[in-house]
Amino acid sequence: MRINGSRPQLSTWFWLLAIPFSMIAAGLVQQNSVQTTLPLTLFRIVTMWYVLVIPGMTLVKLLQLRQTHIEWMLAIVISICVNMLMTELMIYLHAYFPKVVLALVLIINLLAWLALLWITFRRGRHDDTAQ
């Protein structure tokens, strides 16, 4: 059941756009980090935003929670856990390369974002409360 009918809320639209833009920004910042053409502050802000929020928020938005503070807490905790699990997996495999870890987290985020996109628009078309 949705509060405002069959249309997704403004928060959902924001995250549907913010997640892919954040993924692209994190990938570009990491690729350009060797050349140091970006200010260090911008590099840190984009990296911390992506590492601490985006992996978890992508998965939390699939839960369709109504409390924003719970979404944020879960997003940060899940982000830390996903990043830590990916890093530990790479260390145990003796193949720790930060760019590989970032690529794997980006792939996980992309798959979760595609699922979120599909669920959001499918729920909008087939919502029983809209009739």
C-alpha cells in the first residue's frame, strides 16, 4: 500500500537518479585518482559518499521502509558490511586490489539498482490500491 496512490514517492525518484550518478562519479573519481586532476577534497567527499551510503541505500530501498532515519541507519550499516565482506573476500583469495573491490561493489550496486528500478515501476503498474 502506498501513501499517494500508484506513483512512486519523491524520495524514490531521488534515489533512482542519485544511485547511478553516484556510481558513475565514484568510478570516474577512482579512475582519475592516479592523474590527480581533481582536488583532494572532492575526491574524498565523492569516495566517502559512495562507500558509506550508496551500497546500503541501494539495498535498503528494496525494502520500501517508511521511516527515513531507519533507512539511513540501515544504509550505512549495510554499506560498511558489504564493503568489508568484499575486502575480506579479496584478502582471503590473496588478490586484494582496491580497483577490483570497487568494480565488484559497483556491479553489486548496479544489479540492486536494476532490481529497484524494476520493482518500482512494476509496483506502479500493478498496484491493487490504485483501483
